[in-house]
Amino acid sequence: MIKKIFDDWLQKYPELKNEEYVTLLAEGIGSYKGKPNKYGTELHKLGRMGAELAIFKNGELIFSTKNASTLPDIPMDTLGRFNSGLPTPTPCVGMYPLYTKLHGKKRVPAFELGRGWESIPVIRNSIKFIEYKSNSNAINLHYRSLNDNNTFACSTGCQTALKEEFDKILKILGCWTNGKYIEGQYVGKLIIDRSQITLSLQKRYQKLYGKYYEDCFNIKKYTILKPKEIVSSYARKAWEKFKRIGVNDGVGAKNNVTEEQLMVFQDRHEEYMVNTYGLKKVKPEER
């Protein structure tokens, strides 16, 4: 399967033939070993290592491991439990230049998507559960433990592989001079592919990532199409009313109305009425 995915990318981007090394991370065909943390159980139902990582040299497969991941510990976390309190990014599917990098406070050998904190496209989620497209820098490829941790994240957007496997990756792609790891050396292209995730997980992530789903999950070519959103006439009228009174600012949702997004704006409308007219919010049990 990994060779077929590589050939599909090669057909789409013939310039890959000019690359000595291409690293492919394919989510959905990994071992799924490892346990998610308590916050991410619903998001990693099958296990933690969902991706296979493969390295191709001049078009030939020279290394692969099924103990890898392209997804953060808690994708789209709105509560800011990790990632320094910021909405956790998920890098979009795509092809990126890969450079050597010293990662984290301990400055361990790793790799970076783009050079010198270059930004790449990601999807985040606001505190109101409305997704939006953004950019993030310092998206790296580094090692991780088998299981998630409940107090810190192994990945808040980075691509990861089990440490034993990552040591082998370093031997293939890493760059040293006189025993010193050298940063900023180009080591080929890295491809993030999420086309092979099982249908049950696709549906879970589709709900989570909303209209930006296909930016993160290139499933359209291989499996299911994104369904059209069915919205009631009541929802659409309320949406337009919220626009007129300034409650619906359209951020993250624009004109792509969904019932879930409507509920967000109904909450905003309630806050608006309370603040504007000095009303008291009544608890459900008091109604």
C-alpha cells in the first residue's frame, strides 16, 4: 500500500523524480500500537501509531515503519490543555521541504517542515468549536514515546515516530560534521497523506474538522466524498438575523451554515442580550 500511495503522489507531482530522498507519512496504515491520553481517547480510538513512515531513495523504498503518527495528541483541542494554551494545529495534507533541525529545549536531532521556523498551513479550532485555517511554524518530525502522556503532549502538531525507529531515520537523513548535528540541511521532501484512514475514524474527524476536513484528510480521491450539509430553513433565517444584529461575525463559518455552528451563534446571541440589556442568565434548572 505504501508504494501505491507514493506512486499516486509521484503521478501528481512528477518533480518528485528529481528528489534523492522522499519521506512519506501515510496515516491509516500504521500499527495503531500505543495508548492515547485520557483527553484523546475518542480521537484515537484504534490506538496511537496510526501512520506508516517510509523513506524512498531515488524512487526506491529503503526504509519503513508502522510506528508513526501525523496527528497531534489532541487534535483541535479547544481547551488549550497543551500547546501553551493555544488551539492545537493539525498540518494540512501536502508536500513540504524537509530540513535538519535541533528540536525542543534539549536540542535533540530532528527535522523541520520548512527551514528556520517557516510557516506551513494548518487547521485549528477556536474555543467556540469553530474550525479555521491558519499557519504554524516549528512543525517538526521527531521521536515520541509509544503511549501518550496525560500531563504533556508528545505532539502538538509535529509528525512523530517511535524513538527506536526514529534513530534509524536519523542515520538515513541526518547530517553531522565532526560528530555535531548540523541544522538547516535540506534532506528532500516530506509528504503527509491521510487517505487511508478507516471509515469510522473518517466520520469522527469529518465532524471535528468541519468544512476544512479535506485540507487535512485527502480522502476524496480514495474513499468517501464530503456530504452536503442539510440546513433547516429555521436555521438559515436565524443565521441571517444574527448577521443583522451583529452577533454573527462569520468568523470561521462564513456562509457555510451548519446546525452545530448555529448553536454556537445562539450562545453568542444569549450573551449579547444579557450584556446589552443587563439581564440575568437563568440556569436550566431554574426555568
